[in-house]
Amino acid sequence: MVRTFVAVELPAEVRAELSRVQSELRNLARERDLPVGRSLKWVDPEGIHLTLKFLGEVGEDKVAQLVEATRASVGTRPPLALQMAGSGAFPSARQPRVLWVGLAGDLSALAELQRAVDEQIAPLGFPPESRPFSPHLTLARVREQAPLPERRAVAELLSLAKPSAPLAFNATRVSLMKSELRPTGARYEALATYLLGG
């Protein structure tokens, strides 16, 4: 079995900016003496990506079909002009489980790409997402066992954080990714990559 997902990969300058945002949040937590250190699991900036479709564990025999479905969903679509925009938490800032940076720009074309991925992969036994597509870049996750005071501290940290710089970038690569869960965090490898715009 292979743990897989389809994602837009990010340019190096975006990953560098996300790393800076993470450092800024950690520094702010220290300055305000907010007890979030044990509650937050920061995502390695090198592994941050824009998920289009999470597939989970799939059989090795389905990988070739998923590679082809990913290629078909990309087709001849042009690169996406996006920018980092704002930050927040799922399911809400008051009860955070995931801290994220949002996106602006060509979101309609991004949503069309996500729908195409859903449509191409659905016949392989992966139903379309029931929730609306909400493009974001995950900075950190709140540990499930985090006590209420620490969750409140995470919420306070979010309320104090400055908006991230509106960094514009072109998204040009869509990949079928393999994810290996390790004690040190997830390790990602592209099984197949396709360029937007050919």
C-alpha cells in the first residue's frame, strides 16, 4: 500500500516565506510567554504543498492509473498566478486544529483544476470531496491531546499574529505524491509531476 495525494508543488521562495512566518509565530509565542510549544507540531517548510486531493492508502496496482488520471487532469492548463494572503485556522480561530496561510489570485482556475482532479480520479474508486475546496498552506497542526489552556494560547497567538507578506508566485507543477509517515514527520516523494502550461 502507498499513502498518496495530488498536490500543487510550491516554488522555493514560497517555502522560504512560510518558514519565516513559522519563525515569527514561534518568536511571538516566546515574547508573550504563550504555552504553545508542546501543542503545536510545525510542518517542515520543505514539505508544505497545496493539496488538491488526498487519496490515503492505495494499492500498488492503482498507482499507474492515478498517474494517468493526474496527467489527464492537468492537460494543457496554464500556470496559476497566486499569492499568499492572510492566515487562519481550521475549524475556527477559537478552536484551532490546523494553522494555515491562505491564498489569493487565480482561485477560479485553481478550483477548476481541483474539480478536474476529482473528476479524473473518481472512476478509480475515490469519490469527489463533499466539503467545499478551501485552498490553504498548512503551517502547523495542534496536537490532539493538547489541553484546553494550550489550545486557548494557540488561539491567542493567532489573534496577535501579523498578516503574512502578500508574496505573488506562479504555480507550475502538479504532482502525484507519496507520503511516508515517520516519527520525525512525513516524508514526501513525487511519483509523477506534470507542468502546467506544458
